[in-house]
Amino acid sequence: TLPCDPLQAQYDSWLALVDHLNIKAFVNLTLADSVRHGVQHLLFISGLGGMRPNTLVLGFYDDCLPKDKLIESSLSATESSDPLNSSQDFEQPALYRFAYLRGSSDRRDYGEFGDGKVLGPQEYVSIISDAMKMLKNVVLARYFNDFDRAQVLLPSSLAKRVVYVDVWPVNLLRPDSCSYVDTCSLFLLQLACILNMVKAWRKATLRLFLCVEEGRSVKGSQAKLGQLLKDLRIKAEVHPVPWDQVVALHWQRQGGFGKNQGSQSPDSATDEVEARAIEEESEDDYVNSFPSNATRVSDDYLAAVNKLILDQASPPPAVRFLYLPRPPADTRRYATYLHQLDLLTQDLGPTLLIHGVTPVITTDL
């Protein structure tokens, strides 16, 4: 039996955080044997009636050390409340009592994986997959430890330069599906528009990038996308981006996976394993379109896409919105999936990878 409620101290801290941020929110806590099961519990129990959350936001799984902004805000609030009596700061209780962050001097354990992490890559991607199966939208946030809100959004900063929000509403891992009107793309556009409607971001400019190939009508595609934005009442600059050289590196434009990989891996045993993997993939193609690409997209292609995104950043945006593909159906390819996301977003600065599962936009009104 438990001697007391182990979550009470955490619950009080979360309530204090909600008050400090001046937001309306439900606070739900759970106790579970793993992070994955805990997330499942929270997705089931969170919210009330029609106010149940439909979106899960996670930090990106990488080796960047997290920064505790809550402690900084707590200390600044304490100092501002009594600036003349700093000697009593150490005697006052902390505003938030959350667990120590990975890599902090206060945390002595090295985690289950020896790097301070209590969550492995396999379990992390499983959480993403579980959320999508539960019809929850998923957002992965990367490099927001480098986001300086004061520098970007202060009125003095806005007077000197234009703040940009870059939007890439297309599955960059699937050049053959350059559609800007699927559920995920529309959800991504909606989130970018909502951000632009927030008072602090109202003067920001949305830049929407249209990937085009030679032989296709750029003006026609641009006009079609412009009409969509008009129907959705979203103000954005549309920038066509030629990406023929990038697409040429994709396996679909190189004569198929088997031919391309056969030239790189002559070992017959390796070819046999790959052939078996392709056969297994074909069984799942009708369920999920991404697994057929999981082992075929090369690092060279991902690096080229990453460079393409960086080359359009002039001036650099405050934040980027990218399309988050579905995890593969085969759980053995979760590590490959995470590696691809890592290469795709490497050094992009504050980035949101977004996947929507339910329609959120209508033009019938």
C-alpha cells in the first residue's frame, strides 16, 4: 500500500504553473510502469466531455540537453517580488517541484540507456504511433531550447525586422504525393494560421513553400494554392521552390529500390534480407503508404531536402512548420524512422513536425 499520494506534490506544482502562465487548463496526472503506458493513460482520461484534447505535443528525441525555463521564471519572479531582500531567496520554497532534467548537476543517475534518458527511441516512436491510432494529432517540437521569445517578439525587435513563419505543408519523404490538400497539410496550415492570429505573432508573415518540378505548370500550381488559401482566409506568401535535383536522389526516380541497393551492396546475404523486407512491406502498403519508403529513402536525399529548406531561409524564420509522416507499420523500422526525422530537421532551428489525423477545416460556411 502507498503511505501517501505520490502525485500530490507534482499536482500542486502543475496547478501553480497553470496560474503562473495565466491559462485555462485541466491538470491530469497518472502513475504507470512506463512512459508509453503513462501517455496512453493520459490520452484516455484527459479533458472533460467535449473539451477533450485532440493533439499530443512531444519534444524531439535527440541528444540536445533540455533547459529548465520554469526554474528561471521562478527565480526571476522571486527576485522581482522583493529585490531588496535577496538574502531570503534561498529560504523560500521553489515555485515548481518537477523532476530534475537529464544532464543537470542535480541528477546523478544515467538513465536506463546510460545517457540520462529514461525513454528509448523504440518507445518514443511507439508513443507517436499509439497517439495516431487513438486519432490524436501529433506535434514534435525540436530546437525550441534555442528559441528566444524576447528577441523575436519584443516590439523593439518587430520594428527593426520582419518575423517570418515558414510552412512546408507537403510530405517531403514522398515527392510523388505533393498534395497540399490532404488532412495533414490542412491541419498544418491551420496551426500556422492560429499562431499568426495570436497577438504577439500578428505581425509575423507566413511563407508557404510550393515544391515544383520541371514540366509542371508553376503558375497553375501557384494559382491553385493561392485559391485554397483565399478560401481558407489564410494570408501567406507563396514561394515556388524548384527541387528537381533533390527529387532525382529519391529511390522512385532511380529505377527502384532493388536496382539502386544492389549496386551498393553486392553481398548476396544482404540482398536476400532486403528482398524479404520488400516482400513484407508490400503486404502493408494498402494500410500505410509510408512503410514502403522507410528503408528506401537514402541519407543523401534527406540531406538534400534539409539543405533545400535551409537555402530558402533568407531571412531565417522564427519557426518552421513541417509535415510529419506516419511511423512505419513494422516496429523494427522505428529506429530508421527516427533517424530520417533527425536528418530532415538537422540544424533547422525551432521546428514543429506536425501530423493531423482528423479534418479540421471546412469551406461550406
